[in-house]
Amino acid sequence: MQRIYLDNNRTTAVDPQVLAAMKPFLEGSYADLHALHSDGARSRKAYNEALEKIYATLHAGEKDSVFFCSGAAEANSTVFYSTYINFILSGRKNSIIIGEREPLSILQIAEFLESQGVRVHRIPINGDGVIEHERLLDYITPRTALVSVSMVDGESGAIEPIDEIAAICRRFEVPLHCDATHAVGKIALDLQSTELDYLTFSSETLHAPAGTGVLYMRKDSELLPLVWGGRSEAEAYRGGPLNIAGIAALGKAVELAVDSLEFEMEDVRDMRDMLEERLKEIEGVHTLVPWALRVPNTLLVAIEGVESEALLYELDKGGISAYSNTVYPYGEWIRTALPEAMGLQRSLNHTTVGFALSRYNSEEEMERTAEAVKRAVEYLRSFMPSKESL
């Protein structure tokens, strides 16, 4: 029986149309963007077409800038290092503010900057799993160099109140950065109405190959490149030859994501809700983050008395790929476990399992997944001393 893939907030299957868009630049049309021959012209055409699609997807202004890089992690590092050099080392500012649930690339660079003497403030989430925008007022001052809050939590799917956070940043004249990796293709974006200074996202969650990312910068924002060696405006903030195949793929992927947005917000949500209702029939299952505050494809649950790693193992044996951010094979995680951050009982910290759907999933797969979870939970709980320990 075919496997069921429900880990789409980390990586996604490559859409055949995306593969077709990048294939010419893998098999023959591999010229440098700046080459003055017809092969170079084909690369420039693909680059410009992808750029137009990114601008259209984000509703970016004509004078705003978009640059391609290797992914959101690199783009995030560029924004933070630039902020450190331009604003903090220069003495103009002295602190940054991040959400406590930011992706690892931001949490780690924030820790590094803290070791260099930068004041780093972390905004906690509330019992619904989101930041209360008023809490930003507890930390922000005219000396704040940057506020960085992801649009969507990649584990829980929680949508942050970015419009309200942006309004506060504007009031204090503080730049705002958002990692939108889990927002693009899940919710509508309009950077004409939401005034961000920097926005970053990656290809791997958009049914494109991993390895390509975007850094958006509003006009008049300040930025230093992390990777030098640019020969043109296209490489001004990220030097080195451009990955034209990856850029063509990402351009097609965001185009398809916009075209599929209604399907994502209705059909994918219906499948997710179907799975959620089935899992709620199991005793001791807690849904984390209210329905109205989540992107359409994501469901994160805590299951009393069941360790995440054990449940993932049982599901994998049954042909289902799910995820848990409480299982880290490569070292200790530095982000607070979501149940603890939400103020839930600490015994739930290692019981969370997530299911991130895509447009390639089906209702039949949701039925199979629900049955598999039920069987696995019953099996794992059979090893507990008593039911009262739940």
C-alpha cells in the first residue's frame, strides 16, 4: 500500500510542473545569467519570469527588492548579521526582539548575537499558541534594531498577528522581519497592506526542490550581503552564480501555490478537519492551537500517555510519515516545547505529534491515518501500568 506523507511543513513532493520548469536548466540550458549569448538570454528570461511571479505572489511594490539565495535560513542570517553590523556595532541601536517560537536559524543566530553583548528579548506565546501583539510593547523601544516574528509557526500552524505587530513597529520606527516559509501558499499575502521591512521563505515547503530561498526587502531598508561577490543588481545582496534551475522551479511553485490557494483553504482544510475530528474520538487527545488561528493544512495534537517518538515509529511501520518537534536526533532543541509554552501540563511536552497535509493528500488517507493512530495509541498505552496514569 502506498505510503501517506504528512510531514509537508518540512519538505514536500516536487510538483511535476515545477520539475518541468527547471528541467531545461539541468539538461542543457545552463548558461550564466550575465552571458552575452542566446543561452544566457534564456537564463535571464527564466530569472525575470520567476522574479515577476514572486512580486505578484507577495504583492510587492515596484521599488521593493527581491533576491534569491539558498533558503530561508541563509536569508534570515543575512537580515540578522546586517542588522548587527549596520545598527548595533555602529552604536545606533542595542537590542533585537524575536518570538520565542522562531525557527532554528533565528534562535541560533539570536543566541550568538546575545553572546556578543546584544540584548535579545523573546516574546512568549499565550494559551492559544500565538503571540499577543500588545506584549511587544513590553520590549520595544526606539533603541530596538529589529523585530523578527514568523508569520506561521511551522510546528503548530499558528498564524501570528503580523498586521498588528507591524503597526507597532511602524510607530516606533523599528524594522520588522518575518519568516514566511509556512505562510506562502497557505494564506494570502499582501505586502502593500502589511508593511514589513524584510520577508524570507524557502522552496522546500512549496512542492519545489530544497535549496532555493527568497529575501524580500522593502524600499529604503538597509541590508548588507552575507555572501559577497555579486556582479549585478540581481546578485547585489547575494553573490555567486545564481541557481537558475532552482529559481525557475521556485517561480513555478509560487505560481501554482497561488492558483491552489482556494483549494488549500477549503479542500485541504476539510481533510485536515476530518482527521482532527477522528483523532478527537481518542481519549486524552488535545488539539494545540484553536481551529481559527491555524493555517489550513496543519494539525498538532498532544496525546496523553504516549511518547512522540514511539508513536512516530508505530505510524512509520504502518506507512505514515508524520512529525514531532520533540524528537531531535541531532542534539538538544533550544525552543520551548509548545505545550509548556502554552501553559499546559508539562507531562504533555513529549507527546506532541503533527500532521501537515498537502494538495496531494486524500480523504481516504485521512481515514487510514486516523485508524493507524487509534491502533498505535491503544498498543502503546497497553504498556502503561494503569489507565489512571493517563
